[in-house]
Amino acid sequence: MTDNTEKRAASDVPIRLFAASQQGRRTPSVDMNQVVGTHDILFVCLDTLRYDVAVQEEAAGTTLVLNQYGPWKKCQAPGNFTYPSHHAMFAGFLPCPYDAKNVADRELLFFPGQIGLGKKGPEGAYAFSGSTIMEGLEKEGYDTWCVGGVAFFDKRSELGKVFPGYFQKSYWNPSFACPVKDSTKNQVDFILKKLDGAEEDRHIFLYLNVDAIHYPNYFYLEGASHDSVESHAAALRYADQELGRLFTQWKKRRGDTFVICCSDHGTCYGEDGCQFHGINHPIVNTVPYKHFFI
């Protein structure tokens, strides 16, 4: 073979492997091609939520809102802190099943068509055009909103402007920040006001970064002076209540809405001597995930 032929053959290997993996793919739980263009889409990221804490509160019945929409799935995080995880998720690579052995074991809701075989996504996935889910949905007429929380969404630095820049409309103010005890309430209040003035005949893709569970979270547990697994759980219970208001109001706006709800990574509180995240530890790399209709 010539050098060019060899190069083409080598570059085709990932595509051939991907195509072969699709033959054994799990049946998708939802056909996103039936969702896009007919439903609003809410992407709620419970930033930093640990899987073990999520299922603990689910079993205890203390997250009444999220419990209505099925059990949490144990998944692998796309990254070990907010920045890499969101780059992956915004490109369509959401948390995948914890026991996944290859690409065929993950259900892709969105797929970047430009890297697919023949620009065609896997069964059930919406193959979007562009570099992000939001860019693809904008081409379908969606109004894309971002309501930030952690510093990577605060627009107060060049780095904090990257993710908001992917959306047509992006919002952040200091009352949404991690150290604010009412941050999720403030975010939901803001969204509901914006929703009142939204175009009724235009679909919305909303990304909400809930940062209450991120550190600091000690103030959600009465009498606590430092962050812990217990205050982490208390923060989740707080956020759950506020999401109930968001979902209730969205039902009034539109009968059919699709929701993606997950964590971007977990966090450690001293396990194996580890603190917080940005490191590869099983607790950091394991996240809860679910998607559902409201």
C-alpha cells in the first residue's frame, strides 16, 4: 500500500470498531429523535453529588421529588471535576453505566454527527450538527439557556465565560454561588420569572448547574461547622425541594418535557485520605444519573 492508503486504513480503524460495537448495542430507553423538536429539554446537573449519598437518600425517601421519576442509575463520571466533565457532557457524552465494558454498553441520547459513521448516530440518539448539543438544538429552533452555579459558569473570569458562551442566553449572579445557602431557591426563582416571559411556541433547552451540594455545604446541617457526607446529604434534600417547584411550573408551561438529571462527579470527605475532587478515586468517579419525562 502507498503511504496515503496506509494512513486512510489506519484512520478508518476507530470508525470500523465503532460500527461493529453498535451491532450489540442495548435497546435505547428513549428515541431522542422523537423528543427533539417536540419537547422542552431540561438538563439539571447536581454538581458534585455522590452516588452513594443519592441512593441513600432515595432509599430513605427523603428526596421526594426526584424519587417520583425512577431510581438512580450507577454511572461512570465523564471527568473528575466540573471542567472536563462538562466538556464531555455538552458534546453528548453523558455519564455511562458503571459496568460498561465498551461503547456499545452506553446509551447515547445525543451524538456529534460529524464523528459518526456516515454522520449517522446510534439507534435512539439524536445526531446533532456542531460542536455541542446546544449548537445542534439551536439549529432545530431551540432557545438555549444556561443558569450557572459554580465558578466555571460565573462569567467573572475568562475561564468562567467558556461554558456560558455555548448558550444563546446565560445567567449568573452572586446569589447563585456555592457559599449562598439559598442558592438553589434563588436559581429556581430566577428561572420561573424568565419562564413567564418565554415564547410559548418556541422550545427551550435549559441547563441548570445546581451548586448547593458542592462545598461549602456544612450550613445545610444544623450545628455543623465543616463539610461532611452528612451535610452533603442535607444539601441534596434541600435541592430536591427546590427542583419540585421548577418541575411543577414547567408542567404548566408545556405538557411534555424531557429531563436529564445527573452529577458531573463525586467528592471525597477523607476516604483513603482523599479530600474533595479533581482526583481519580472511586467515589469521585461514580455518579448518579436518570432521565425522565415530566
